[in-house]
Amino acid sequence: MKLPIIKHFQKNNDAQKLEHTIEVLESFCEHRSVKEDEMDVVGELITNLAGAVEMDKMVKDGMSEKDAANAFAKRVLGSIDQ
């Protein structure tokens, strides 16, 4: 997860475009010829894209971009700690 990339995605793309991109990347990973190292890279991209979608929702609900980014990061780090 890279917060600067998530912010960039969120600012420069609408949520629908990000969700479609996630679907395409998930489909790519389902193909049998995709190697583990490729899946790792795609997984990182999906995480960043999903973070941008979540941030976009929080910003639209009235949260500042900074607070939305921090809330998302805390949620991810909290789920890792469990």
C-alpha cells in the first residue's frame, strides 16, 4: 500500500473507472499463466486502487482528503495487526 499513489488515483480518476480497473486486474490474475511475482505486483495495484475507491467514498461523505487517507491507512494497518 502506497498512500501517495492512492491519493493520486483518487484525485485523477472517478470511482467507477477505478472499480473497472480492479475487475480487469482480478481477471488477469485468474489466468493460469500468471506467475506468482506478477500476482504480487497486481495485488499491490489492486490494493492501491481499492484504497482510492474507499478514499473517494469518504471524501464524498465530507471527510477531508488527509483524514480519509489516514483513516484508510489505519484500517489497513489494523487489519494486518489482527
